Amino acid sequence: MSRAGSGVSRLRASIPLREDLVELAGYHSPQVSVEVRLNTNESPFPPPASWLEELVSLARQVEYHRYPDRGYVALRSAVAAHHGVEPEMVFCANGSNEAIQCLLLAYGGPGRTAAVFEPTYALHSHISRLTGTAVHRGWRDGEFAVTRECVDSVLSSSAPAVTFFCSPNNPTGRSEDPEVVGYALASAPGLVVVDEAYGQFGRWSALDLMGDAAGSAGERLVVLRTFSKTWSMAACRLGYLIGPPEVVAACDSVALPYHLNSLTQAAGIAALAHVEEMEERVALIIAERERIERSLTELDVETWSSDANFLLFRPRSMPARVLWEALVEESVLLRDCSSWPGLEGCLRVTVGTAEENTRFLRALARILHALAGPTVDTAAQSTGGQEGGA
Ligand SMILES: *Cc1c(COP(=O)(O)O)cnc(C)c1O
């Protein structure tokens, strides 16, 4: 954040930056070099070898002197077929973040508002501001759930052109309540966007509401998905939205020409032939998540149950930042969420391979026990921690 800040002020000295961007800090997870990287919610597994072979063979067929298929017809149909929707309901982009940007270019902008429910994925409000869209921040309840009351409070104080949900919610981990999303669909004046970056880990999908939400409510629902997490393809930068054809057409019209390069299109097409392998990986990660969850309950930390591939927790006996740094010393990198709104004292850990998770859990236990000191009985320590202590 400070690096982004100093870059901005250097620029400001020469050519004045857009005023509304001056105060805007960048969204960057530090890329520290460590052995165990559990900070950005990627899959710990590479994609299947057969996917890579297929991609290589598709890459050989590309005519590199020509622009890519602007309408990415084959990829669009493959994504549509995967979800059982019409191709006119699919918009693909360089990561779901670009899909969010296109949505906000088309439906946000000066004089319009996007609503979010904090704590949630920071990029929803960040990209809103980048596109000149005002942000209305609603708040989740004490258990990080969006309730009807949260929705009412947001809708009565703003008329958002776009209302963001995140299911499962990053960084708190729980799926949104389908009943509340349905309620928002029935009452919000603008688009209701459900970001399902972790959808395959979740308990339900807002795509299930797409059929039911007929009439005007159905014209407002947009679901975001990405290949970056469950598909093990973060390096490819490919994501998409499913929504009403008018919304897809609007996104097509604000996207840059030929925004999806031929290799990205090929990567997505090849991936969709490997659904089973993806699902196997999701199952492995869920099993590991449950193991981490159980181990955390034996340590002096507060945890929340998760429907995703990450877990939020709060150490009771030391400040989050101190723990984060001690873990980096052990070559384990987590996400420090402690300065995010509503997440004081919290860290987020991404589920890694079994070996990585074991290294994380051992390092964590070592650090927390070392703090307790050799004279303190560890069992007593784990039940006697004071909330907000240290
Ligand atoms: C990781 C993540 C994304 C993914 O963004 P891409 O641009 O597709 O890599 C989107 N939404 C949420 C909530 C995420 O956590």
C-alpha cells in the first residue's frame, strides 16, 4: 500500500492524476519469496498434464498473425454448455476481475453507486472506485452473514446500480444465504452480482436462482465465476459472468476489442474437458480444509467455519501482524487481513497441499506455544487464552 502510495505521489508531481484516484491505495498481496505460499487462495495443484498437452496442441493451431476470434465463439459455447445456459448469457474476460470492471463500466460510473457488504472482497469496491462509481458500504452481522436487515439498510440509504454478494465470501469463508440473495433480487433497483470465485466449494449456486428468478428479477441477476481458483489456472487470467443477454451485450460493448487472446480462449476450452479432475481436486482441498479446521480448534485462535478453500482465524494471544511475521520467518506466507474493515486481528490461510498445511500447522503451534513459554502448560494455555490479549 505504501509503495502504491509513493508511486502515486511521484506521478502527482509531474502530471496531475485523476483526483478521485489520488487517495486510492492499490490492491496488492505482497509477493514474498517463501516455501509455503498460502496467501492468495490459488489451487495448490497444477492443472492435469493432459490439459497442458491439449493446450499445446491448440496453441499449434493458432494463426498468430491474425487477431483472435473477437466473439470467442467456441469458448463462449463451451462455458454455456458447462452451465446449461445459452451462449448469449456468457461474457468471458481476463479474469473475473475484468468482468467486474466491464460490468461497472457499463452500469456504474459517475453519479451511480455500487453496494458491498463488508467485510468482503476488496476488489468489488476498488474497481467500483476506479470506474468512478460511488461505493456504499453495508455491513455483515457479527457472524459475517448478510441478513435481510443488512439488505434493507443498504437499499434504504442508497439506490445501488450494482449490489455485490460474494458466495462463499472472501475472506470470511461462508456461503451467502440463498434466501437473502433472493430477497435482494426482489428488492434491489439494479443488478445483483453474486461473485462465485469459490462456487465449486460452496453449498449452493446463485445459478440455481437464474431459472426461478423469472421476469424483472431474472433480468438483474449476474453470477461471476473464474478459472483462477478451482480450475488451477490463475496464471491464465480467465473468468466469466453469466447473466441476462442484455447485460452480456453491454459488457461486450465496453470490453476492449479482441480482449481475449487466442491462448486464453484455448486454455478455457481445454479446461472444460477436464471437469472430473477439477472436482477431484476440490474434494481433496475440502478434506484438507476440514483437517486444518479441526487442528485450529485445538490452538489458541478463534476460527470461523468455511465453505471455501481458505480459513479466517484470529490469534487470541498475540497480534495478527506479529504472528504473520513469525510465520514468514518459518517460510509460511498467509494473508494479513488485520487492517481490513471489520477484520481486526484476523489472518487468512489458503488450503495448500497436505504437506504445506502440515508445515503451516506445525509452525503455528510452535509460535503460539513458544509465546506461552516453557513453564506454561500448553493444554491450559489453549483453553485459557484471553480474547484480544497481548
Ligand atoms: C480470487 C477471486 C476472484 C478471482 O479473480 P480473477 O480475476 O478471476 O483471478 C474473484 N472474486 C473473488 C471473490 C476472489 O476471491
